[in-house]
Amino acid sequence: MSKVLVVEDEKAVRQGLERVLAGAGWQVQAAEDLAGARKALADDGVACVLLDVRLPDGDGLQFLEELRRDRPRLPVIIATAYGDSDRTITAMRLGAFDYVTKPFDIEALLSTVRRAVEAPPAAAPVANVGTAALVGSSARMLDVWKAIGRASAAEVPALITGESGVGKELVARAIHEHSARRSGPFIAVNVAALPPNLVESELFGHEKGAFTGAIGRREGRFEAAHGGTIFLDEIGDLDVPLQTKLLRVLQDGTFERVGSHAPMKTDARVLAATSRPVDPNAPNAALREDLFYRISVVRLEIPPLRERRSDIPLLVEHFLRGLPGARRAISEAAMERLANHAWPGNVRELRHVLERAAVMSAAEVLDVADLNIAAGPAAPATPEPGDLNLKRATAALEAKLVRSALTRAQGNRAEAARLLGIARPQLYVKMKELGIDPDAKDGEGEG
């Protein structure tokens, strides 16, 4: 029987995890702090560690670094209520097996532990930490943060796909900032925004007299990105002859300036993005087949906003906090309107809607009329996974976490949301789902 070590300081959560994991057939050992975890790990029988981030005697991510150094083949699952993109990416970059957030999806948690216990031993990756301006806590975005963490550890090309406005450049910047190249340049090129006759010159540079208007030698973007990362946005708009030249850069790092036959070398990692179909089997595929396979060694698909509606309150709070002038709030009716909108322009459209509302309204609290978006059908509820027993176990753990945070915050919802690592509107939604009275003491208010 495999042994799972649970490192968690919240007693109710720790005991709940012990019951759930033991019920699934594993031997469970628990520790409430890092000192207890180190003592437990003296036993070589531990097959997997479920590790909280914030512990009384230290930081879980720093302990993860220690484990990667001393026990590189031991799978570590990071589990925390303080879920955000930077922590998730950092955890994956440091070599975490996976990352799960509280409140737990019990079925997904058990599946993750099972994969960790049964996975073949893996070598430890090189650690590296950076920053990323990314917002979201949904399961779909958590997968994106994990993919960024894994992609940042590699020195291979990556292709980022998704609809316009989903944040593909932010993802590319996050990969760069968490990579070994973070001290080098990050050069972003929007291929679609360049005049077609100047794309080659912009990418590879040109010699004096190479074409009309070339009054001197010019360095291209690949030269400027040497030692760092070049991000080619909307690569699907690149003409086929230039796709061939880009393929050569990807294969051996060489290119020629326009007007020259002398090969030049560049050491730049290539990240690319497109909102167009790129798979060779897709109708009207935008990329040559050989280029597609060469540039999509790592593939990241960014979901549209309509497929991660639970992130909308978090995004709204993030954008409102960044607006100039007095701090704004938003009414519940306005939040509901935002949650039910189709968002064809994705996150970019949401930001513009809020910016316009803030400019046009003098009120401190933005309401439905300020948004200037039509009412749409209510967003379909996402089916809960698992059978009834798993649903009840998930709800019970979620309720314990939320009540514990409210109790520690003495009923202050903003502080409770901070403790849980979620936005205040998300806390309201979760309390409503769980039937929790915000004024009730721990152990009360179940509906």
C-alpha cells in the first residue's frame, strides 16, 4: 500500500484529506508544518507528498525546492487556497508533479494523487522563478498556468493558440519571465500589423540599398532577440515564402538579412501565437505542415472567456483596481450581466467594457446601465463531476474552508476572501452555492 504524506496546517482540512485519501486505499501520514514533514520524510516509504503553500514555519514552494534537490524523484503535489497564476507557474517550474487548489474537487484530487503514485520516477528540472501578470483561478486556466510552468522549463519552440483577445501575448511573456532567458530581451512582433512588403526586413533586417528606402543597414527582430525570446503574434498571417525562412531559423538558428547572402546566427527562443486554424488537417490551415510541427513542440490552447465564466468576477476586480481615479465597485446585477454575456472579444472586450463604463459614469458603483451590453441568456451551469458521494465530500471540504476563513476574519468578507486567495465576488458566489450564512460561526449555516 503506497503512503501519501499530507502537509497541511488547517486541522479540519488535514483530517478531511486523511479520510478521503485513506478511503481511496492509500496509507496516509499527516504533518501540520514543515518540521513534521521533514520528520515524516525520514521514512523512505513515502510515495507522494500533498503540500500546502503557506505553513506556520515556512513557505511550501521553498520546501519544494529543497525536495527537488534532496529527493528529486519524489512526486510533490502543491495544494493551496492561495491559488494564482504566478504561484502555479512557479510550482510547475520548480518541478511540482501537479497543482490543485482549495476548495478541492475531490475526484480530480484523487486522480492526481493516483497519477503521482503510479508515475515512473522523473528527473528534477532546473528551478527558476519569475513574475507574470495573469488573472484566473478556474480549472481551465489552472491548466494553462501548469502548461506555462512546464513550457518555461524547456528550450524549445512553443505555439500558443486561441481566439482574439484571450491573452496570448501575456502567456508568451509569462513563459519568458519564468525561463532561463528571463534576463534577456523579449521581442514581440505582431506579424498581422506589419506591411506585407516589410515583414521580412522587420524580422531579419536589411542591408543598405536592399530596396527603395533602405538608406542604411538595419538590425532585424531576430538579432535584437539574441539571448532572449522572440514572440511572433498572428504567425498564421506569415506568407508561405517567409514561413520557409522561419523554418530554417528554427532548425539551425541561421538567417540572412534582406540584400545579403551572408548567413547570420541567432540564439533566440521562438514563441508564436495565432487565432487562425493551424493544424495541417484543418481546412484552410494557415501554416505549412513542416513549420507547424517544428514550431508546436509545445502547444498551449488558451480557452475563450465564455468557457471560464467563473473567472469573470476575478477579472472584473482586477481591471477595476487598475483603473485611474477613485476605486470603483460593481453591483450584483451588473456582475450577473457580465457573467451572462457571450464575450466574442474575450478578456480584451471585458476590459474595454469596464474602462468605458468607468469613463462614462460618475457613480462609485457601476450598474447594468453603465455597461452598455445587451442582456443575454443565462450561462449554462457546469455539471459537477463525480457521483453523489464525491459531490458531498467536495461540498463538505469547501464549506469547512469557507467557514474557517470567515471565522478567522471575524465575519469580514474582504479579509475572508483574501485568506482564501479569491476575489470577494467569488466568495459571495461560493457562499450562496454552499448555503453559508456569513454571520454564522464555524460549523453552522449549512443549507
